[in-house]
Amino acid sequence: MDFLPEEINNYVENHSQAEPELLQKLNRETWQKVLAPRMLSGHLQGRVLSMLSKLINPKYILEIGTYTGYSALCLTEGMQEEGELHTIDINEELHDFQRKYFDASGFGEQIIQHTGNALEIIPKLAQIFDLVFIDADKSNYPKYLDIILPKLKSGSIILSDNVLWSGKVVEPLKKNDEDTKALLEYNQLLNTHEKLETVILPIRDGLTISRVL
């Protein structure tokens, strides 16, 4: 669900930085070959991720939920020259698809792919991260927050995608809707956590920026 009228969204895209050619190709191939292509960050959100990364200039980036690699490539645009991006996805079938575009980007050696359960992988990572992007299974968002906080420092940024969940966060909670329930809990955690300051941006399906105090 997009929260802006189509005409306004088109105007915003047309008056924002153009989508780089490699990401245009990745966008097209995702829509042609991969299931659920709406999971792709896309032009506008991708440029927002790129801009935020450039403002933060992170050395170490953690991404939870790789999908086809679009958002990872956007985040590398602001990464320090000697930086690393660690990206985790449960779907091993997309590994080669991601790697093709990572290697074509010039950041191939700096993008480390991890396949498996993020809750098991993250504790094994040695890095302290400057920037984290969460865009994975919504039911585990609160658990992801708990597990990444020890790997962040003051000033680190957490970006969280899909926090408005097609507007379901303001609708009556349906029985057995575990994803919406988890997002409601997660949004409340971000807003009330003593170590975080948070703002939700109504971009596409909702993007939260949280800063570690």
C-alpha cells in the first residue's frame, strides 16, 4: 500500500534523483522473474535509503532481509571506502541473483551475504554497526530489535520497513494476525525505548528512523 496519491507519488519520483541504471535493471529483472516483486524497495524508497546512508556515512551496515539486493545496493552508496555491508536472508534460492548485481556494483567484495535465520546469525557477527536496515519477517521485528541493540553504539541508526503494514496498524486487530500484532508491539517499543529516539515516515508502507542515544 502506498500512502500518497499516485499523482503526488509520481511527482515526487520525477523530482527526486534518478534511479541508477544498475538498479533499473535489477528492478526490471525482479518484476520479470521473482515472486512478490512489490517487496522491492523501488525508486523513491531506494533514493531515501541512499540519502540516509550518505548522511550517516556508515562503516558497518547490517541488513536483515536481502530479497533481490536492491536496498543493499542503495545503502552501499553512502558506505565508507573500507566499509562492509552484511546482509541476511533466509531464502538461499536468491543468493546467486543477489550476487550477480552485488558484483556488478563495484561493492561486491564489501557485501557479505549470510543465508539462514537472522536470529542465529547476528549474535555471531563481530562488528558494531553504524546502520541497520530491518525488512524481513514482521513477526520477528521485536526479537530483531532485542538482538541488534547490543551491536549498536550511540548515534547508530536503525531503519525499519513496512511499519504501517498497509494501514493495518490503525485497524482493529484480526484474530491470528501475528504480523500486525508484532508490528504494533514493535512500533510501541521503538517509540518508548529509553535508548532510542524515533520518527515514522509515511513513505510507501512506512519507514521508521530510530537513533540510538
